[in-house]
Amino acid sequence: SVKFQGEPGVVTSTCLVDFDEVKAGQHSANPMLSLFSGVHNVVVVANARGAGGQGLVEVQSVTLDEVEIPRFVLELFVEKYLQPKYSNLGMESRFPLPSKVDTATVGLHKLTIIQK
């Protein structure tokens, strides 16, 4: 149940995440990563835009049950658990926009795309 809210250049997403499911089959001895267990409310704030057929999402902050997670801990989580499954995913992610979409602009509760 992911919800998105757009503001000019910024997307805020809110969801419920089961971290035990995300980490299934993977283990880490790093005690910092033990923070990511169980089911929690997660809010991600990211800058988002698209130009020249390429999209860019830059994560600015992540809160877990209303507590902001330090950036270095987020980077460690992404590297250990997300990138093995989704190699192109990171705190800054670039990706091709869908066919013929040249630009994508996030606005107040809307996304405007321009096709070529």
C-alpha cells in the first residue's frame, strides 16, 4: 500500500514494509542493520526528474516509524539487501524513461511528461 505525494521536483512516498521479507535469505553481522527488522511505517523523500530520456531519483531522507535513518545506515542497507536483487537501485538511481518519453516533471500532486 504505497502512497505517493508530489511537490515541485519532490516525491514523498509512504508505505508499510516487512523488512524480514526484504532480507529473506540474507544475513549480516553488522549490528546497525538489525534496525531493519519487523514491519514498519516508512517514509521516503526524494528529488525526482527526467530529461533527455533519462530519469533520476535522489533519496533525500528516509524515516522509519517517524525516526530519520542516518544516511550511512541507509547506504549500508541498500548495498547489502537491495542492490543484490536490483543492481541499478541506490540512493541515487538513473534509469531510461519509457519509450518516447523525453522529460518528466514532478509537480504539486501531478506528473507531467513530454513525449517525442
